[in-house]
Amino acid sequence: MLRDLWPDRPEISVALAVIPLHNLVDFSFYFSGVALVWAVLVGWGVSLRCRSSAPESPPPQGRIVFVVAVALALAATAFHVTSIVVEESAAVQKDPAERFDGGIEARRLAPWRVDPLGLVANAALESADPLLVSAAVDELEKGRWLRPRSAAIASLRAQLAIAAGDVPTAVAETWTAASEQPFNESRAKSLEVLLNHLESGAADDDS
């Protein structure tokens, strides 16, 4: 249907494509305000397609690819900017739980961003709530799936592991963070100090 609508109504074609693409990173169709609008667009598109009296020749393949790429870029940019706004709004909240929830929302809008994970982890650490710490660990694990070589995520996971009393994981994550970002002097030094401290603590526990 999108190919049939594109020559005469490209704006409808793009609108019909953008909403399902948005649903790939957020559960848009769970909200009636989104699902209803998309259903109206689908009905409008079907109506316009049926009114076409003569068959239309399909547009060049390159044109379709270009439109899809532009729509994806615009959608990604919108999610990225919205995520930043949500994160900045959450960061000024006094309650750690509210900052935590805001960080979660910002991460869902743009899962490729690392900064919201820092907000989530720091809020959980400040709250000292074991449930929030555990939830933060889960969120960072999801973030690692997208950014497997992120030194920032490894460093945050080390801090959460310390809060949870998981010394072996803290040592492993600290070592990972230091090895993934060896050229950041200040971070490498602080991580090295932390690693030495944790290793000495682990040795004392074994003895």
C-alpha cells in the first residue's frame, strides 16, 4: 500500500511507516492515542488507494530506500532529543526514586544512549534500596547488550556490585572498564585504585 500511495501522497506513506517504526523502540500501540491515529491513517490510506482509477507505476527502488532512511533518521533524532529532555528533567529531582524512573524512561526512548544508565545507577546507589540496585543491574545488563564494550557501563556495574556486596563481580567489571578505556588517565587511575582495593578485600575474605 505504501508504494501505491507514494507517488501522489508521500506524506501519508511516511506517516504510515513512522508509527510502526516507533513501536520497535517503544510500546506505542499500547496507547489508544497512538493506535487510534494510526488506524485512521490506515483507513485514509486504503481509501486513497481505492480511489486511484488507473494503476500507478511503482517508484524507483532508490527513492523508497531514501524515504525510509530519512524517516528512520528523523525518528531516531526525535527519540534521542526527547530522551535528553527526559533525562535532564529527571536529573534535577530530589527523590532518588524519581530520578531512577526518569532515567529508565530516557533509556527506553533512546536505548543506545549511555548517560541515562548513569542516572539510573547513581540514583539506585544514592537510595541504598536493594530493589532499586537490583533493577539498576538489570537495566545495565540490557545496555551492555547494545554497547558491549562500554567502559562507562562496566564502571557503573562495578559500583552496583560493590553496593550489592558482590566483590568478584565488582573486581571483574572494574578490570573490564580499565581494559576497555586505557587511554583515559583519570578514569584508568581511579579504576586501578578501586581494583587494588577490591582485590585486597577479596584476599582478606579468603584468608
